[in-house]
Amino acid sequence: MTQRQEKAINVFRSDFNCSQSVLSVFSEDLKIDNNLALSISCGFGGGMGRLQETCGAVTGAFMAISLFASSKYSDNKDRKAKSYEMIQNFNKKFVEIHKTANCKALLNCDLSTKEGQEYAKSHKVYENICENCILSSVQILDELF
């Protein structure tokens, strides 16, 4: 485990969500305030507001990619083109590892229900699945940046 991956897991285990865990460990490199990174990504956990759509570790990575491209390119057209390309590359690698980027499919439970939340806790879904998604997201970003 890299130092950045270890830091991301520590953030996650400190009651932050997967999106916050990924984006915040890149905040210094991206030259944004860490508290701002945690605030921006706050609602993206649980597959975006616990809707269980796109995995929060993935959305945190997408935000990091957007900030990275925006800092490298001054023209918005270039920023968008590079961001889209990097996001597509990230997603391809993430899906190769996890077979999907959909939170509900990854977790195999419905977090919008009490039963689903209990299942997630009793089956250590956060430790076994979410942490792996965070680790791979950080690794893929390190490769892309």
C-alpha cells in the first residue's frame, strides 16, 4: 500500500465517505484547501447521496481529474477534452478491476433501506469493498497523474 493509499483509508476510517477519501488525498497536489475538498465531495458518498449510482471513490477521482486538467490547461475546450479522456481512461481501468462502477452492484445491497445498511455492516461491506475501491481509485489516479 502506498502512503497516499494508506492516508485515503485513514480518512475513510475517520468517518468520511469514499469520495472524500479519494479527493482529499490529492488536495495538496491539486493546490486546493483540504477542507474545501472534503466539503465539495461530502454528498458524493454512497454512490452520490446514497443513491448508489456511480461509486463515490470514482466520483472523487473524477473531481480530482477535473481539477488536475483545469490546472494544466487554460482553455476550457482543452480542459474538457483532457478531463473527458482521463475520466474515460480511469473508468475503463476501474471497471477492469471491479467489473462495474455502480455502487449498488459493487456492494450487492440497498443502502437506502435499514436492512441494506445492516447487511453492509454485518458483512463488512465498507471494509471489504469500499476500501478496495478507494485503494484502486488512488492507484489509478497516481498512474494517470
